[in-house]
Amino acid sequence: MNAVVAAVGIMLILSLCRVHVVAALIVGAIVGGVLGGLGLEGSLAAFNKGLGGGATVALSYALLGAFAVAIGKSGLAHALADRALAIVGKHESQPGGSVKWMLIGLLLVVAVSSQNILPIHIAFIPLLVPPLLYVLSKLNIDRRLIACVLAFGLVTPYMFLPVGFGSIFLNEILLTNVAKSGADVSGINVSKAMLIPALGMCTGLVIAMFSYRKPRVYDLVKVDQSKAASVNYSPLTLLVAGLAVTVAFVMQLWLDSMIIGALIGFVIFSVSGVVRWREADDLFTEGMKMMAMIGFIMIAAAGFAEVMRETGQVNTLVDASAQWIGNSKAIGALVMLLVGLLVTMGIGSSFSTVPIIAAIFVPLGLELGFGPLAIVSLVGTAGALGDAGSPASDSTLGPTAGLNADGQHNHIWDTVVPTFLHYNLPLLGFGWLAAMTL
């Protein structure tokens, strides 16, 4: 058996059996390395060599975690939740569906912003969603629609906009790993490569709004009407938070570095006194812990990909695949997207999927005659596929954590299945279209 196939298969099986992803990646890499002729020592050496490839991404995530905790300390997220409740209360008596669409629009804007302008990822959900559940239930809004709206905002920005988490995914992970695997990405506009797949996500959102347009009744007695734990904030703390977010956003655009942007943002919170000096170290550590698991998965995935390259069996797999596919670009693109879907569903993270599949897909794409832009689109889409539909993904776990605060929202049937159907199927179609036209 090909060592690469064996390694990916073992990693997926262990992940689906709920073995921790980091452990699954290590075991898969070692088994693949041994089968590929590297031996135990050679496999470990190659794995250690590749670990450095994920260090920048892991550090970016750690600093974003610290920045997110500082934003939470300032009360900005709580102020946003309070303001949202006030707006809803003011317009609640208005006839028609204006309040419904106002709520949906609010949640969509906040979810999109959480990936770039206000890079706190899913941290906003437990602050903003539970206080709104009573209004959502009173209006009989189907929570499956809200889950789809939140998942759209958590996934689409990073796969299309090279800012915030998008900068990490598109520049530091996607382009870096495609280039490392042998494709020339100089002069590539990554947003152009991902535009058509992003339109697939938009199509899925529109379909979801149609699918879940009918009222759905919830038990108001069970709805938790209590607001999130109160945090003291003032106009000054909100002003400092706004300044820190703005400066961090500008710095990441100017220097093309999430690390520097997040670090400067945290420093502003510390210098201003919003985060007290004696608390700064603990808060910084707390934020890094929040993102630690994602960072370690990224590092382990980079080591896994390096072992696959060192075995030399990627080219063997590529040649065999090209013969099996019959040098058909159409079939090749579809197969690569389906494999990407399977891997991401198993791992639960599109960020960690890309280093693994790029090592295989880039040589295969070149062999089949795809251009660099199409290969970037293929690898990026294959990585993003499954993120919205994986039971272990932040994009599904986050929405469920907020919507199930009263026990009336099932993770699998109300979040995972709806997001899988409404996003992965359009993304498959639009990703395939992008590969064939770019």
C-alpha cells in the first residue's frame, strides 16, 4: 500500500474514532514514514523538521487569543450585545418581519467581523446569542437558519478576504503550502482564486434562508432569558477597545502580519489601563490557552505533511492517480474536492487540512495540467470543504454552544446537517467550476 494513503487513512480513522487530532496526526505520520522506508528514526526526524512550518501560524493564533481576551475584558462584546437587545426591544412591536431580518442581519455582520475587523473568532457567540434566544423564540425563527448564518460568517471571510484569520489561511497556510509543494504562486491573487468558491457559500446562505423561512415553535418557558455574565464597561474602555481594534487592523494590513497587529492591540489595552499591568500576564496566558489546541494541530499537520514529502511516495501516488483518473481534469478536480471534504470532516479544521492535502494535490494538479490559480483554488476549496459540516469544527460547535443554551437545539440535526447540506454541496459545485475555468 502507498505510504501516503496509509498515513492519511490511519489519521482519518483515528480522528473519527475520537482520538485527539494531534495524536492521530503523529501516529499517522510515523506509520506512513515507516511504510515509506524512512524507518522510525527517519520518520521522527522528518516530523520534527516539519514542525517549524506551523510555528508562525500557531503564534498568530496564540496572540489573537490574547487580543480576544483583552477585547472581552474591555466590555466591547458585552456592549454590543446590550445594544443589540435595546434595538430589538425598540422595534419588537413593529409589524411584519423587520425585527426577524434585523436580528439575522446583526448576527451575520458580527460573525463576519469576528474573522477580520474584530478578530475574536467564536468568542462572541456565548456573549451575544443566549441573550437573544428569547426574542428569537418569540418570533418563531428557526434556529437552523441562525446556525447557517453564523457558520457562513465564520467560514466565508477567511476563505476569501486576506485580512485577520483570512490572512492566516490564505497567505500563511494556503499560498505557503502550495508553493512548498511545487507550484509557482508568484503574482497569484488569492482572493481571485477563491472568489467562485466564496460565491458558492453565498448561494448556500440564500438557499438556507429559503429552506428555513417557515416559523418553528420553541418552548418559551425553557428559554434562558438571563443575560451573559455582566462586565463593567465605560465610554473610556469602549473608546480604548475601538482604538486597539482599529490600530491592530491597520497594522496587519500595513505590515501583513497578524502577529504584530494583535501584539500592538494588546499593548494598547495594557498601556491604557483597561488591562491592568498585574493582570496582563495572566490574561495573555489565558488567551494563548484559548487558541493553544488549534495552534498545536497546525504544528502537527505541518510535521505530518513533511513526512509525506520525505517518503517520496507522493509522486508515486500522483502518477497512479493520474493514470486512474485518465488525465481527466474534470474527474481529477472532483476527486480532489471529495478527498478534501473527507479529510476536513475527520480533522475538523480546514486550517490543518491544507498542509496535508497540498503535498498531494499540488503535484497531481500539475500532472493533470491545472494552472497555478486553479490549483490554489482547488486546494483552498478542498481545505474549506467540510469545515461547516464537521461535528468537531469550531464553525459548528460555536453556533451550537450559543443556540443550545436552553437545551432546544441539537448539535447534529440542527447545526451539523443543515450547514453540511447548504454549504458543502454548493461549495463542491462552485469549487469544481473554479478549477475548470481559472
